[in-house]
Amino acid sequence: MGSELKELGGKNGSVAHCEDYPRGGGGGAGGEGKDQRPLLKSDSSVSDGSGAAASACESVEELERKYAAFVRRDAYGTMGRGELPLREKVLVGIALVSLVPLRLVLGVGILVVYYLICRVCTLFKDPNREDEQEDYAHMVGWRREVVVRSGRFLSRAILFTLGFYWIHESLFENVGMEQSDEHERKRPGAVVSNHISYLDILYHMSSSFPSFVAKHLWQVGLTQAQPRRAHAASKKGRGVIVERVQDAHQNKHSPMMLLFPEGTTTNGDFLLPFKTGAFLAKVPILPVILRYPYQRFSPAWDSISGVRHVVFLLCQFVNHLEVIHLPAYYPSQQEMDDPKLFANNVRKLMATEGNLTLSDIGLPEKRVYHAALNGNGLPRVLHQKDE
């Protein structure tokens, strides 16, 4: 991956996005558009007029085919920089002066309330300091009940504040798996979900309030009573994940662990290859599929900056979320002996039931795509050999 990114720093000649060029005959790129800055750059110049423009369009189309799982297709365009129609500009302007301030105040207020609840519930309780972390995973009784119940309610309140007024949830009773009485008594150890946005975590907190894993440790007041987070990429972290998943499987008082085995976010139409961390524990898992239907702005956090994403999300009057809860998946002996087989079978099941397209790219390719969008050598990227 390092060598790929180094090769992206080629010469910098401008190539405007296909949408910046007229589709009819005649004329080069005009200067009338307000957002004519290029999203992509190549190693060749565009001084050849329409011929260079056509070549640029072909290159962009090839790029979007290769990295289709990360391409934005909403009204705001690639990286959220597309030229907006007048109606959309008016709606965004109205939302910026009315809806956005209100939502920010309500959102911050909810976070402060939950922070105070966590503080009160952890008074006079010594935190667990194992693995160089401080947490209250051992807390039980009324304190934990208050933290969990208020956490679920306030997480849903934040989603409501962000415009997710209704969340459509469906439960699949049977997906072709035979479950014995013995299986029904076994509790899943982890929730396995596709990953589209940071909003996914808010939904899962409002639904089951699981513990979760992150690539880096972070602590926020509202999650301080949650079980430990672990370094997903380290061997020690993977060991902690397995331990936590098995503990949740065996102990009904331990929260299930939330895992996004894709390792990064997509635009919601694809399912990337699964990492095996969630499946090393050899216990049943609970597959959940998320979808964010949209008409104007897509809540998917794929190839758009965090600040731009938050602003446009706050400006959207109504957002939609659909959730499919699949039955617990009980691994066969063969799947328990082969975590990769276990992961692949769950992935295929989720793709089938969620009408998702399987993709063989992942986080390294996403970084390459982002680098290309930011102007680091488009032709080099197009011909990169997939890792």
C-alpha cells in the first residue's frame, strides 16, 4: 500500500470532472460554472481541448467502475462538490440558518445530559484499569441499568434530531437455516453489520447498546460505562475481541460486541470482503443489514470529508434508515474450524438478503481512490494492481 501511495504523487496536470463538460457537440470547458476546480488530476495536460476532455471522461468512468463501492451518486456529486441546482441551493440556505443551529443545540444538549448520567452512575466506583484503559465494564445493578437504558433512549433521540424520524426495521424469521432447540438456547456473541456511516454506531447503540471495537482507542463521557474498546489491527486487540465475543456468548449479562468486518465504509450498495476477527470465537453471530435510502443527500460516508458530510446531513430535513435483522447464524463444525469460510458464508447470506453486490476491494483501494480524487495521479491509479 505504501508503494501505491508513493506512486500517486506524479505530475499535476488538471483534468476536470466529466460533468463539467457539455454533453452536446462543440465548445471546450466553459468558465460559467462556479465550481470548475478539478476533482481529479492526471499526468497529461488538457491543453488539447475537447479531445482531452473526452479522455478525461473515459478515465473518470473507468475510475468509478473500478472503485464503485466508494462512489457517491447523490445530488451533491463526487466528494460533495457537485454543482447544485437553484432549488437545492435555496433549501440548503434555509436549513443553514434555521435547522442546523437547532439540531446542533439539541445534539450537544443530549450529549451533555448523557455525560452527566454516566458521571453520576459511576460516582464512588473504581474503574477497571486493565489493558491500559479505564472502563466500567464490571459495573452491574441499577447503575448499569440506568446507563444502558438512558444510552439507548438518547442515542435514538440523537438520530431523531438528525432527521431519522422513522426507522423501518424488518426481521427475517427463516433464511434457510435449520435451528435446533439447542441452538435456540445459545446466545449470539456478536452483532455483525455492514458499514456505511458513523451513524451506524448510533443506531446499534439505540437498538442493542453493544460494546464495540475501534482502530484506535478513544474515550468520550457518554461511552465511559461501556465495555472496553480494543485495537482492531493488533494481535492483542484480536485476542480481546475473541475473549469479549465468547464472554457475551456465555454470559447473558455481558453485552454483545458490535463488529463491522468490512473494515471501512461503503456507499451502501456493496459488501466488501470480511475480516475474520468476529468469527475466530467460533460462536453464533447476529447479522444486521443497514440501508440509507435517499433522494438528495446520501448519509453514506464514503468519499466525502467529515465536515462536509455533517453539514449536509444537518441540512437535510428528513433522513431515512432501513434495517434488516437476520436470524442468529449458527456455524457448522466446518465453519468453526475455518473462520474464513464462516466469514464468507455470512457475507454471502447478508449480500443475498440485503440485495447487496459483493466486491473484492477494501480499505487500501479506498485510499487509492481518495488519493486520485484529490489529484494524485489518475492514470497511475487506474492501472494499479489490486492487492
